[in-house]
Amino acid sequence: MKILHTADWHLGKRLDYFSRLEEQREVLDEICDKADEEEVDVIIIAGDLFDTFNPPVEAVELLYKTLRKLCKNGARPVIAIAGNHDSADRIDAPDVLARECGIIFIGFPKAKIPVFDIQHGYAISRSDYGFIEILLPKFNYPLRIIHTAFANELRLKQYLGSDNKEQMLNEVLHNHWQQLAGMYCDEQGVNILTAHLYMLKRGGTILEEPEGEKPIKVGNADLIYADGIPGSIQYTALGHLHRFQEIGGHLAPVVYPSSPLPYSFSEAEQEKGVAIVDAQPQQPVTYRKSVLRSGRKLYRKRFSSIDEAVAWLNANPYTLVELTLISNKFISSADLKRIHEAHDGIIHIIPVVKSEEMTTEKVQSINLDQDVDALFQDYFHYRLGQEPNSEIMDLLNEVIHSESETED
């Protein structure tokens, strides 16, 4: 049985002001093509389908169209759980209609999916709170999935029965998973756990959450350890961390498949992908990373020459750039215009103006009886070691006059 594991689509996400929707459309098409080329039997999407609780209409439309392509009219199960960026109610809302297409939405922890059978497709043969068993026509053994959508403290108390505030999240989830595994996950089927959690190998290095993520980990209160996964689980399909990695801490693979695109400049050097999992009963699961190529690459670049910056920008058009410009003076408006005309994907420009630090010998007393222009010039020279140009002085006067008009 072949499973495609992906997560953290963050549909509708922007990089600062820059929309990523077209790139997301491209990379989701690539995932659909990859699923067909690999002849994948099941798709698992481990949370953060959207970037916000109220995503734009275009993002919702893109999700539904993509899942419809992936499910192949009910022939291929698609299981999508909610992450910490998702509204659980929104994820659950289309469930009745989606099930007719073979798409299973799971918004809340301990959700119970109705048993059903898709004509000429697959069947949900058994279901419990936080568990489904799937029968596919081409296999003589079932797929069992223990599922835990994102669970904050409030949801855990409501859905997993954690009334004791001192009770650790690890204990609640461990007991819940062990109970389900003990009841359903024998050696006659393939046994998978999927969850959107911050998970770590006990005693391992703390893994940083992605830049711009809504944090799950607060101190160590919401940190889940992999040794709580039942021993009968053959593969754990996680979502939340955006880097492709196996975290260890369990006999079987515990994997974050990465986000399909880099969503912050801290992810600029990461190679994105999906996990392709090969599984069968009573055998160790094997998996591999299948690299995704779509979308703009992110770069953090530093230049001390405007000409060098412009040349690089012209040579790398389909990218998103955080540009640091180092110089001995402020960048002129003409140079800024050249830079912006060279590229349409500049997200940030960070000017770094080098100047000598003022030593005590260089500090001079300032005449506070001077007019505002002279005071500003003195301060500018003190801070940056150079005189302000005419553009900066014109801007100062514009601000001063604007304040005067407001006061009147």
C-alpha cells in the first residue's frame, strides 16, 4: 500500500504583502501529478490546510478543487485533518458532501466518522472516536488510521475528557492512542497515526517552530513526546513543522513532510517535498522524500554595490528576495527605482549604512539655539557620520509643514 503524506499547505498565505496563491496552485498541481505518477493509494494531509480561520474564497476553492482531483471520484481516500491555523468548524462543514467524493475531513480531536461505502471505491468499515478503518478493493488487508486534529487545552478538555488541569497533554494523548491501538491495530492491517502536533524525541534538541507560525509550544507545556506513540503504529504522519524531518523517538518513522512552499525567509534554504510511504502488515514501513520543484525560491541576499544587486536580480527573476544593501551613504531614490524595476519579487529592502562610531573625543556640544534644519543636520551627522542629502532635507521640511497644518 502506497501513501502520500503532506501537510501545512497554508492556502491563502502571504509573504508580507505578496500573494502566494498562484504558486500554491502550481505546487498543488504538482502534488496531484506526483500522486498519479507514483500510483498512490491513499493521501494524508496532516493539518494547516488554510493559513487563517477565515481564508479567502480563492483559497477555499483551490482546496476543494485539489482534493477532488486527488480523490479520483472516491477511488482514492483523502484524509485531511485540521491544524492550529484552521477553524475546526470550517474544516468539518463540507464533510457530508465531501464524503460522497471520498474526502474525509476531520476538524476536531476524537471525531467519529460515520461508516460508509463508496460505490466502485473504498469503504470505512469501522469507526470510533479518533479512529477509522479503511478497506480498499485492491488490498486484502485494511488500513487503520488513528487521527488527532490539532488539540489545544480547551479542545482536549472538551473532546478527550481531560478535566484535571495538572494532567499532562502527553498522558492524555498517550492513553487515548493506546486505547485505540489496543482495540483495533493488530498485525493483520497497516496501522498509521496522523496528528497536527509539536512532537519531539524525548531528550532531543528542541526543534524551532516556523517563523510566522502560530506557536503551539508554550514553554514545554504543549510538547508531545514520540515515546507516547503506540508500538503497533508503523508510521506517524505529522504536520506543523515546515522542514522535512524524521524526529525519532519511536521504533517506526515519525515524520514531518515539510510545507509545499517556503513560507518565510527562515525557510529559504529548505528543500520542500512530500513523503511517499510504502506499507504492508507485519513489515517495517519504508518512506522517501519526493522533492517539490514548483513555486518561487526564497533568497536572503547582501550586496555592497547597487550594480551587483541589479545584475543578480535580473539574472534571478522568478524568486522572492530579502535584500540587504550595504553602503557608506543612504540609497538614493534613483538607485531604489533601478532595484525595483529590476525585479517584481522584492519583499524587503534592508539598508545598512556604515559609519564610524562616535568616540568621546569626537563628540561635540550641540547648540540648541540653532533652527530645526541645523539641529537635524547635527543629529544626522552624529548618528551616521555624514551630511543629509537634499532629498532627506526636503522630506524633513514636508513633515514639519504637515505637522503645522494639523495643529492649525
